[in-house]
Amino acid sequence: MPASLIAGEKRSSSRLSLSEVMTIVIAFHGSGYRTFKEFSTLQVRPHGKKAFPSLVSYNRFVELMPWSMMLLCCFLQTRKGEVTGISFIDSTPIEVCCPSRSRSHRVFEGLVGWGKNSVGWHYGFKLHLIINDKGELLAFKLTPGNTRPMRKSLN
């Protein structure tokens, strides 16, 4: 995707396409690994060479991850269910790093915040979801961790 199409910002070209970045990010979230570095080192590097022949270094991949965020959100928009009249709303924290490392975190700098829930403090995002009685996604919103729960609509 040309750099001019993404918020007018420049980015250097990569050997790894954004769809490949999205695939690896989705695989990480379904993998059960606690950190992306562990997933990258133990799963993607040794077993992903055939599927991703142009695999980039861990540091370069972390630089590419924010570029795939917008496309992942667009993909989720296409996966929405139908409104049935019964809806459930909830939010969950998404930590971007250990709280003790929050001062040195740079990947999502300016986009994340401190939040507190029933479990304790976290540093990262908060994912707000509305689902119907069939479990289908109706709406979602990703906000800084310090955002209060959404009680109205996520639109």
C-alpha cells in the first residue's frame, strides 16, 4: 500500500506485506503466548519461514504492527452481525507491556493510558464490545486504558 494512502505519513517499504503482518498479529492473539517476542522467537521464526519467506526482524516487525491496526479494524467492520434486540456490552483491558515497563514503552506512545479494573492497574488499551444474543459482534471500540466503560452506543 503506498505510504500516501495511510494518513499522509511516510514509511519505508518492507519485504513483508501488510496482509502478512495482519496474519501474524491475528495468529499471535490466538496462540496463547504472553508476549509477542516469545511468539516471534519460538513460533514464527522456526516454523514460519515457508509461509513467510520475506520475514523481517523482530524489531522491524514491531515497527510495522501499528500500520496493520487500521486494516485490522476495517476487517472487523465486515464481520458484524445483525441487531436482534438483545445486546450485551462489556470492556476488557489490552496491556501493551508490563506496568513496570510503561515509562520506556514507545510503540503506542500517546495512544495508550493507565486504567484500573476489578483485577488491578494496567497500561494499554481498553476494548469495548457490543454483541447480540447469538454472540455476533455488533460494535467495537478501542480506546486508551483510562477511558470509562461505554454505557451507550459505541458508534
